[in-house]
Amino acid sequence: MFKGLYIHVPFCIKKCRYCDFYSVTDLSLAEKYTKAAVRNISQITDKFDTVYFGGGTPSLLSAEQISEILSAVKIAPNAEISMECNPNSVTENYLKEIYSAGINRLSFGVQSFCDTELKMLGRLHTAEEAIAAINSAHSVGFENISADIMLAVSGQTKESLRQSLDVLGTLPLTHVSAYMLKVEEGTPLSRDKRLLSEIPDEDSTAEMYLLAVRKLESMDFEQYEISNFAKKNFECRHNLKYWRCEEYYGIGPAAHSFVNGERYCCPKNIADFISAEVQGKVTLENGGSESEKAMLSLRLTKEGIAAEKMSAETAKNAEILVQKGLMKKEQDSFKLTPEGCLVSNQIIIFLGIMP
């Protein structure tokens, strides 16, 4: 089985208010970062059938730098090669160039099609720019395009969310990630009392999530994971590796890996990443236990957990949740319903599948 490769590109023009992912704003380091990424990737002998450029903002690298990094990757046939993009950081020519370099899947960080919400989040693009970028990507040849949408952000209402979803439905998208806002400690958002006071309450957040699920499914985006929806056969193959407990390498500062049963990460320091012959390694924990596999499987709403892999006690508890409408049993597997997705952490505890 081929492994996945995640490449963390730690550059942003500026940090969004809600984001706690590792990134820096010194774009003068991009070329040195590229050389370091190539150096590290070249030392891996495995072939990869999924490659994912995440960030940060990968589209701040030049098309030549993206091509240089990909040239070091041993790519298996029919590989999925994804790249995250911000709508304001791409042009039609740039999209043509990365398409020619081998990128075949794009994930746009849209977050909202409401300009007031985008401004609040600290995004640098407008709704109009996001629409133009997605249409431009499709026009140059991309057939697999995803968009991120955020739910329950400060000031958002069910009506404004519905408007964003309506716009989304008019675009040539094959995949949508719909994430509920999580206030991370230490971010600008966590220190802004006014914005915190405008975040929808739990009941409203639940209603927004269920609205998004229903609306997306009405547009033929089938839910296959708690926060992810895809047209038929367009699930993100790379992210499925995470949820199926399959192996992957992570390259770049803050990137995580799961290889030979071990989980580890590269330290969050771009200077060290650039200067080291081999990127640093911080061991996190062993991975791949049966309980971890069960916990991750629960996130996959189309697959779920096979009943035969459950203990008698866990299966008994799952049946209780079926009666409450939080799970369903299909083809001898227990799966979360949309309502169950809202309380997945509590369900994991109730089922006794904590790793």
C-alpha cells in the first residue's frame, strides 16, 4: 500500500484571527524552504499515491518552487496531488502553471461568501474574488476543486450561512469542508471580547451545522466525514488516510508523520528546518491501536465501525445510540447520524473507544 505525503508550507501574508497553525510572514525564506523540502523528500524511498500541500498558504510559493518540490517526490500512478490556495493569492496564469506542474486537486480557503464575515475572520479576499478564483481554476483544467466553509463564526446567522451555501452550489466544486469555528487559545480571536460575544450559542451552532448538512446533500455533496462532503468519487483520498489510520510522512516545520506505528512531528521552527540536513523529529506516541482505529473510523459517516470489531458492551451501547437517533446501523456497521456528529466526543466516551 502506498503512503501519503503531507508538505507543510509555513508562509502567510498575515495570520487570520482564528488560526493557530504554524506559519511565518517572511516570504524571503521561500527559496531556502523549497531546497530544504526537496532535500528531505529526496531521502524517502517510498512512493506516494497522495500528496498534499497544506499550510500556511502553499500558493505563496511560486509555480517553479511547487514544481521543484514535486520533482523530488516519487509519485505512484494516478496519484491525488492536492494544494491549498487562498483566493487572493492565485491568478489564471499561476493556476495554469501549477496544473502543468502536476497539481490535480485544489482546496480553496473560502470560509464564507459574505464579505462582512470574511472581514471579521481576517481573510484577505472578498466573496467576489473567491468566486472568480474557483471559476478560473475550473477554466484552466482543474476538475477536482474543494472549498472550505466555516460555521458559527462571529455574527453569522442561519440566513447568511444559507446565502453562502447557495453561492457555493453555483460553483464547479466537487468537495466541501464545513468546519465549525473553534476558538484556539492564544489567537487574536480568543482575546477579542466583542467577537467572542457574537459567536452563535450552542443551539444555534447545532442548527447551522444541520442546515449545512441538509443543504449540501441537496446539492449532491454526500457527507462522508463529520466535516467533509463530496460529489460521488471525489472524497479527499489523502485525508482518508488519516481517518483510516494509514501511514503518511509529513515534511516541513510542524508537519506530523505516522510511520511504522510511530507518530512524530517536525518542530515548529523554520530556521531549524532550513539549516538541518534532515528535519528534526519529536516523537509523540505510538499509533494504530484498535481503539484509535475505532475512534477515527467513527468520524467516517459512510463507513463507520464494523459491528464485528466491537466488543459486546460497545455494540450494546451503540444500539442505545441508534434508538436515540445519534447513530444508525447499516450493512453491519454503526455510523454517526448528523445529530450524532454534533456530540461525537461524548459518543466516543460512551462507547468506550478512547485510545
